[in-house]
Amino acid sequence: MELVSNSLVSIKPFSPVEFSRRPRELKRTWNRLKGTELRRLLLYDGLKVFNHLDKNLFNNFLLLHSAIHILSSENLRDFLDIADAIIQEFVSHSARVFGRQFVVYNVHSLRHIVQECEEHGTVQEFDAFRYENYLGVLKRLLRSGYKSLQQVYNRDSERNGHLCRPKEHVDENNALLSQAHVREGGELLHGLQYQKIELRDVTLALNQRDRCFVTPDSDIILLSNIVQEDNGNIALIGRKFMHKENVYEIPIPSSHLGIWKVSALEDTRHAWDFAAFSRKCYLIPDADCFIAVPLIHFIQH
């Protein structure tokens, strides 16, 4: 517990702004973690902080991590059969590691989650996070516990359907640039320079936690500047990690999921057109290298 807790505290400064809750120590909070924190641990932090566990326990975690990562990624739909096999192994392995009493209804139900994803899409298409966040708004509309659904409907009608109205369309190409600056020593391209760019739910910035992204060629880039050229094009200036290797090999090589252990940042800086921005990465420090995990449950360019 001490090692895991200390690891979480050490990576807190690197947690991207998209996470509503950043890593915190577990010694006094492990039994009060929120669902979003558990999801972050499963998909991201756990690759670093749970490495302190017994190897058999860590391998058990990797089974669940890799399967849910596949089921959360729209671009990994071809791996659904593999995810199903991994899930079945996770349930069986859990019974061997923790005992048959561990396989309660919720654990057993995981055996059917791939079928749900085949019918409905990625897990975030039918998870409960969006409704949990809105629960407080709905509860404040109720005057009693009697016929609560009818009350919500009536309050919604009074607001002309405002509660159930779909969100307005957001232009994905309408990126917001902010925090203008000038880089000392000049820049590769001529134009206005910025420290931050926001596109819908994703932010890139020249700070420790929001400056890593991956290109369509799977290059992992550390951002050093943002330039809007005179013709209006937006360029991302940065350096590429030269060395990449798998974080784990079993149950599936992590590189198949877009997860890499990276190091050896090149000296030369290059420019990428903003269209080359594929996904943002959570760059987790790990000794003398980093674990680069693409953000998979946020809207991407």
C-alpha cells in the first residue's frame, strides 16, 4: 500500500487536465475512491503504480486492463475476439488467485461485456458516468420521493424540454488558441506562437502534463511550441521519442493497443501540421523513461 500510494503521489503532476480527479495517495482513501478514479487507475495509472504488486497479481491486473482498453477504443474494434478471450481468462485467473468467492455476479457478468460492445459500441457508449454526473441536477428537481420519474418529466416540460435537448454541434476544426508568447531563439516557422490549444474535450499545452501527443504514424511527440502560420494553418512543434518498446507482452503486446515505453528524446525539433494530431497521451514517468498511454475516453481529432 505504501509503495502504490507513493507512486500515485509522484505521478500526480503528470496527470492530464482532462481528468477531473488527479492521482492521490491510497492509505486513507482507498475505500472512498470515485468511479472515475478507478477507471483512471485501470486504464492508465495502474501500469506504473501496480507494478509493485506480486507478479501474479500484476498479471491479473493486466488481463483486465488490456481487455477494457480494447473495449474502450473505437479504433480497436478488430480486437474484440481477443478481448473476449482475455476477459474469460481474467475471470478464471481471478478465481485461482483470489478464490472462487471473488467471482461474484459483477465479475461473472464481465464474460458478457464483449457481446454488449458488439451491439452498442465502446463501453463509454453505454456506461453510467454521464448519468452519475447529472444525478445531482435531477435530484434537485424532486419535491418528494413519490413518482420521481413523473416529476422529472414535468419539470422538463416546464423548461420546454431543456433537460433532454441534445447538445449543440461543435465544429471539430474550430480549435481555440490561447496564451500567446514568443520563444527565445526563434522558431522553425513564422507566425503567432501560443502555449495552449483546445479542441473540444482535449487540450494540448506547453506544460508538464499536457504536452504529449501521438501522430497517425504512431510517433510519440513531446510538444515544445504551437504556431499559427500567416496562412492560418496551425503547426505543432516538438521532438520525437526515438526509442519505443512494449510496456508488457502478455496477454497482448501493449504496442498493439498504442501503449509504449518511450525514451531517448531526439535533439532536433520538427513541425507537424495540426491535422497530424491523432491522440493526446498521458506521459507517465517510469525510472529513466516514460509510459505513453493514449487518452481513449475523450473526443479526439
